[in-house]
Amino acid sequence: MGRTWIVIVNYRTADLAVDCLRSLAPQIGDLGGGRVVVVDNASGDGSVEKLSAAIAREGWSGWAEVMPLERNGGFAFGNNTGIRAALAAPERVDQVLLLNPDTVARPGAIKALVAFMAAHPRAGIAGSLLENAEGGVECSAHRTPSPLSELDAGARLGVLTRLLARHAVSPPARSEAHACDWVSGASLMLRREVLEQIGPMDEGYFLYFEEIDFCCRARQAGWSVWYVPKSRVMHLEGAATGIGARAKRRAGYWYDSRRRFFIKQHSIAGLVAADALWAAGRLLFLLRRGLRLGAQRQTNDPQWFMFDLLWGDLRALARGRAGGRS
């Protein structure tokens, strides 16, 4: 079934990464002679030393290694470094699994993905079923974000959600393997031929949206993207990035990544349409909340979300820097 490498990008999450490695240890035989590379994105907090010590202490040095980087170039940058090492390995690597440090691979998770890729030669990308810490299933098989999905996200209105159901980015999870637009980057297996054909992940994304972009590019090149629920991975979402902390103001790179994605996939006009429809939906939501017509009081949005989203895009467009990082 070929040789598989696993790439884990760490940034100041050494303890989580060690737990991830511990979950992989019983499954190393399913890599077909492959390795696990923990790419450290210049954490500067002793992560490299802690990870190296754990690998030596646990006897994992035969299959795991730490690759320290001199700068933190972002998630795509770190993954690309590990991917390049895999593709340049003396013994051919047939697929690369990108795994978040805040994950725990359930028994058989690696084997299920490898077997699926072997049985489906036109599947370029395959992703796992993601569990949360409580054992619930989270959506990891998605549709491509669009202006209409932004309208739904802003309005949060049941009747509108039903009308726009086929545009929902995260539909209800299904129990069988199926093709989809993109799968979560928390556990994402890439076929070698896809990487050779379309190139690495876009390092213009610092964090977030890079896996959506990559899956879109793969599908445009004729490959299919699959969700494989037989591969189960627990994902402590937000543990590595803090993105789930509602009270915090969201980092600028999330808005940069969203803006870059919409422009690449839908053009500048698509970004403007997405923002306009999101704003219309949000105004409808605020109106319903003000009139006590059933809109929830808490939006679960980070602080200053509307301002940072709309003003950030307007400012970037005005400055001619809409596709880059602010």
C-alpha cells in the first residue's frame, strides 16, 4: 500500500504534540516504512528540546524526528517543509498525512486512510472523521465557502439556512465515505502525484483556509477529495491556535486568509459580494435581536468581529493589498 510520512507542525504546543506521537506509536507499522516529522515553527519556548527528549525517552527515534525551523512562516510554510523532506526521501513516499499537534489518532486511523487511498487511485486527498474531546463527531467534510454561505453565516436564520442548505459550508456529518469539496486540515492525507502536479500549499496563507485552497486546486486538476469516517481522530479544536476563545479578538491573519481565499476562488467581485451578503445577514440578525424575534443574544463571535471583517477588507482593497497579509 505504499510508504506514508506524517507531518506535524508544532508552534508552542509540545505537550500536545507528544500526546499525538504517543497515539501514533502503535500504528507505525501502517506507515509502510515511513516516518513522522514534527516541524517546529520557531517556537522559541523549548519545544524542540522537549520534543527531542520525549522521542529519545520513549524510544521513538527509529520513526520520529524533530525538524526545527529558523522562522515561523505559518502553517502552510511548516507543512511544505515537511512535505519537501518526504518527497526528497531516498525511498519513495507515496502519500503524506498532515496531522495537527492537537490531535490523537484513534486505533486504525492511519491504516484506514492508507487503505482508502490504495483502493481509490483518483482520490487525491482523504480526511478523517474528527471527534471532539467529549466523543461527539464534528463536521470535517465541507463545501467551498461562497457569498451565499456568507449570507447564511451572517443571518443565522432557520428558514434561510434551509433555503441555502446546498450552500452550507459544514453540512451534517454522514456515516459513509463520500466525496466532498474539502476536508479539515487537522487530519489530511495527500497523494504524492497531487503534490507533484499542483505544487505545495500556498504560503500566502499564514494560518486558516490553506487546506480549503489546496483541496480546491486539487479538484480543479481533476482529483477527488474524500471524507473517510473509518479513520477516526480526536481533535482538540482551537487548543493549538486559541481560535475558539470567543472573548478574544481574532488574529488578523484569519481575516487575511479569508480575504485571500475569496479573491483566489471568486475574484475581488466575489469578495465584495461575500462581505455585502454577510453584512446584510448580520444586520437582519441584529434587527431580529433588537425586536426580540428569537435571535440569540450571544453570537459567539470574537470581539470586534464585524468591524475587523468589513473594515479590514475595505482597507486592504483600498490599499491594493487585498491578496496579501496585513
